[in-house]
Amino acid sequence: MNHNELVGWRYPADALQKIGVLLLRDKGDHPQVQRRFELTKEIISGKAGALHEVWSEGESLLARVMSLIYLGDYVSLYLSYLNRADPTPVEVIDYLKSQLSVAEPV
């Protein structure tokens, strides 16, 4: 979300208010990464319609990573349910893969 993404958090203000941001955090993040999160929150707070932080759970690194992966999967699934969309078709990903598998002209 840093770099070019942050530039877009200026306009249009009314559209930005319709965006919710979910920051996935871990206690083991490097101090510089933690600082980036704090600065990012400062920059977009008040612009986004919602801003939430979720901290990983578990003792081991694997448990913490998996807790965030599962959360992301459940959020994605629930959003598809709320939007009455079938989350299983992945045509755009199939298209991307098919185009990437085509040999580039030399």
C-alpha cells in the first residue's frame, strides 16, 4: 500500500469514503515495517470510510501467518456472499495465466 498507492488517497474524496481498509499486522514485524503501518494509518485516516487493524494470533510464526490467511479467505468469502456473487469462478486469473503462458515473440 505504500508508494504509488498512497498517491491515490487524495481524490475523489467521496469515493474514498466508500473504501474500507484492513491492515493485517503481526507482533513480529520489523520495527521499520511497524513504522510504515503507523505512517500509513496517519495518511489515510479520515479519508477511508473505515480503517481497521487486525493482529495475527498464535505463538509461532506459522500460526500467526495462517491466522491472517484464514481471515483474508473468510472476509473474501463473506463479501462474495453479501454481494450475492459466486466466489469460485476465476476467469480473470485463468485469462492472466493463459496469456502469460503464451511465448513472447523474440
